[in-house]
Amino acid sequence: MKYDKEKKVVEFTLDDLLPIGMTFVTLSIGLGFGAIVLGDMAADTTDTTADQVIGNGSAAVLKISAKQGILATVAVAAVIIGILFTYFMFRR
């Protein structure tokens, strides 16, 4: 992504997709490890309050991981729309 000060526009390229993809891979790994840790903690606890807290944490991890497909689609669509917008607005 490059910012052109004269045109006051941000230029997107297909190279911008790699960092976005790596961000989602890192997020998936983190959420996976978080789910494993929460599952291990749930198996080891006997306190009712701790079980509720761990259950809430597991539910939050599940909700975030369920939204990854939508987030990836929006991110890729934003880059593609940015590329098309830049192409059609500033072609000569």
C-alpha cells in the first residue's frame, strides 16, 4: 500500500494480500492454542465460578473464530475494490 501525497490517494496492490493472509494465519493459530488451553483448564477445575469463566472464554474464542471467514472476505474485497477504484479513477 502506497500513499501518493500529490493525488492524496492510497494505492493498493496485490502484494497487500500477503500481510493480510499472514495476519489471519497467525490469528487462527492463536485462537487454536487458546481453545486448547481453555479446554485443558476446564478439565482441571472443580470450582463452579472458574468453570463459568472458562466457559465464557471458550464461547468468546468460538465466536471470534467463526467470524474469520467473513473478516477475510471483507479484507480481500476491500483490497480488490481499492485496486479497481484506483485503476478506473486515475487511468490515462
